[in-house]
Amino acid sequence: MNVITVIVRVLVGLIFVVAGVFAFVFTNPPPLPGMAGAFNDAFVHSHWSMFVGAAQFTAGVLLLANRYVTIALIILAGFLYNSLAFHVTMMPVGLFFAIPVMVLWAFLCWRNRASFAALAAGVNVSGGSGGLSPDRSR
């Protein structure tokens, strides 16, 4: 199972490194029909796509380097949710790519679930209070 996890981690990392680079290389993508086109125009012409591309590239590099994998998976959660929402509501033809990537991401989250345990339990692992411990003075 560890070999499969490494293969999936590298595959997802490569997908997002390439997606991040595309935001800088293809600054004038082909027009899309309908509402998806209007959304894409605003996304590209406001240069928001470069911000998203930089974050995707960074998360992909973290996955490829096998460093801060939990943080990379958390960063990618927002992109994957937005990608899924975009394809469900505006461009269903793209679901053939969004759903498999979401499944690969979910597999990585499951394999790294121990790293998410502290987040889910609200445990402060830094040693300081950080506002996470209950106020016992009352």
C-alpha cells in the first residue's frame, strides 16, 4: 500500500505542478462557452489565475518533495472543491477530470489521516495555549 500511496502522491503533485505552471504559460486561454466563459474571463483577466497557479504549484512541489504533505492537502482541498463546483454548475464536461483528481486527493487524505487528527480534535500540538485550551478560570 505504501507504493500505491507514493505513486498517487507523485501523480497528484505532478498534476498540480503542471496546473500551476499553466497559469503562467497560458495567459490567454481559448474562450469557453456560456457562463463558464464569463467566469474564466474574469478569472484570467484579473490575474487571479496566477495567484491560484502559484498556490497550486507550491502545493504540488510540496507533495513531490514529500514535505508538509498535510499542509499541501489542506491547500488543495479548496481548489478541488472550487473545481468540482465549477464543473458541476458551469461546465459538466470537465467532471471526467475533476472527479478522479478528487478521488486521488481523498485517498491521500485517508492515508495521512493521522496527521489530521490534531486538527479534527482541536488539540494544540505546539505546547502553548494558542487559544485552543478551554478557559478554566470561570
